Amino acid sequence: MNVISRCAAAAAAAAILLLDAGCGKPGHADPAAKEKTAQEQPAKAAPDARGGALGLTEAEMAAEGVKLAPVTRELMRAEVTLTATIEPDQDRIAHIAPRVPGRLTQVPARLGDVVRQGQVLALVDSVEVGEASAAYQQAVSQLAVAKSEFERASKLREEDVVPEKEFLRARGEYQKVRAAHAAALDKLRMMGVKPASNAESTLPVTSPLPGTVIEKHAVIGELAQPDKPLFTVADLSSVWIEARLYEKDLGRIRPGAQATVTVTAYPDERFKGKLAYVSAVVERESRTVKARIEVPNRDGRLKPEMFATATIATQETRDTLAIPAAAVTLLDGRQTVFVKRGEGFEPRLVELGERVGDRQVVTAGLQPGELIVVSGTYALKSRLLKSKIGDEH
């Protein structure tokens, strides 16, 4: 190789070495360059000393209505929870029909009306009522004549003007007519018609109890029959909660036990009642027993045919960890409680058991004695969500 060739080879080798030193292999950056780059970037903020807890001053707590209470262990009565349906109190319901056939002439009552006892719901024109009313008027006339004859015979008998036989005949006739008059009057009363001074064929259909018209089948001009109710009136100031009790729970409850009822229409309301009845028969197919809870319903918010959830207190008691139900809130779809930690409040996930009244059983996530937020959880939740949104941006 001549001198020129050797010089060219040396120059090429030097160029390759320079390329390796300047670029390096992919994925293996120069350590010195890494250190220099890290020093040039600003340092990240250190985490909150409270571990991400929300900090509130006493003034802020007072303004937001934040209140604290300790987690405690309590002896709580175990409960049985059942699905149920609301029904009218069967002791306070009436299916109303006329006592005799007739044609409806007036129907003043409307569906949903609140009616009093004895209020007229409809008027029926009845041939039978007309005949009974005419018979009563005839009996009234006959009674007046027979009474006059008897009084006359009695007076003449005292004066010894008429014989004893005539007096006895007048007295017997008077007693006979008086019995016929009483029978005619009773017939009117059994039909539900008050006696009048003239013959009437109109029969009033009245409510036998105070309540609400929950069914109506009366139409003007139609024929009304005694075996077809025109109205159903129910006193809804008290309702029945009909539930099904499983065999395994029969030994745990007794009639008279306290019960709580909830409905989806009023999710924050709890209606108090008592277990009034447990059937003596187990249904063969479902293997359940009918149970009835009686609940006052003065304001009428509980409606027949509503679905409900009934919780019945049992005879069992157990030591549980319990907190106010208002302390629990949903955060990211999970049950959460705000716990006092240092100067702040920490959101903590909890596992819940059953709810008893306004107390909530906690099975995991809290320890006795820890201070938790029992009022104002919504304010803390709002602050936490705002801080998360700020971090994301």
C-alpha cells in the first residue's frame, strides 16, 4: 500500500470514531448529559405534609357546618329486611253497591274524593224501592185508621157501650196493622231508604265509613246490581305493609316487633310501624310466610300498590361498630367517610353492613375512637373534587 492509501484509511477510521463519540447508540444516552439535563429542570413540589388531607380552619368548619363525632361500638338489635307491597288496611275498606237493583241517575262522587261517613256517592232509581215506599205509605194510612178505631172502642168499652167482643176485635186489628207498618218501615231501612211523607223510588248509595274513593265503576244510566260494587272507599290513615318472611327467619321475630318501612318515592324518609301479624301457614311453593306491618299514614304519602322495603327488629343483639348514616357519602361511586387526621380530613373508603334507623354498621375501614365528619360531608366532598380538578389542569 502506498503512502496515499495509508493516509486515506487513517482518515476514514478517525471519522468513524468521531461519529460514535458524538451520536452514541440508540437508547444509551451519555450519563453526564443526563445529569446536566436533570439539573436544568425545575424540582417537583413536595407532597402535602398531611398526606393529601383537606385542611379546614375552625372558622371554615363552622361556616360549612362541619361537625365531628367519634366512632363507637354499640349493642345493636339485628334486623330482617324484606321486600313488601303497600295495601289498604282491610279492616278500614268498603266495597259499596246498592242493596237492590236500579238505574244510576246521579253520581256526585269522583275518584280520589275524600268522603265522610254517610255521604251520598250516587243515586239509583229502583222499582223495588218505589214499591216498598208505596207499601209503607199504605201501612201508614192503615195504621192511622186502626189506631182511631181502637181508641174509639177503648173509650166506649170504658163507658160499657160496646161489648167486650167488639173491643177485642178493634184491638187485634190495631196490633195487626201496627206490625205491618213496622215491617214496611224495616224494609225501607234495609234498602237504605229513609221513610218520607210521599212515595219515593230513589235509593241513595252512601259511604259506610270515612275515607278516600280509590275505585269507581258508577256511570250514569247504567244498571246497578247488588253483586257489583260501584265504589271502593278506603281509610288510608293507616296502611298495611304486606311482606314475605322466609322460614329461616321465623324464630327471630315476634308479632309486636318494631319495624321501619322505606319507599323509593321518599328515599330519605323512614316510616315507623309494628309487626301485627305472622301467618300460621307456610306457602308450599315459595316456602315463605305472610307477614303484615301496620304503619300510620296520616299525611297519605304511602299509596296502595307501592313497593316498599320493610326492616323488622329481631330478638338478637350484637356488638358492632356504628356511625351516623349521614357520615357516609359516595366518592367515585364508593362508600367514603371523612376522618380527622392531624389538622385535616382524610377521605377513607369503608365497608358497610346493615343500617339500623339512623345508625350505619361499619364492617371495615374505621377504628373505635377515630373522629369522623358527621355533618357537612358535602362541603368536604366539594372541596376535594375541586382540588382534584385543579391538579388535573
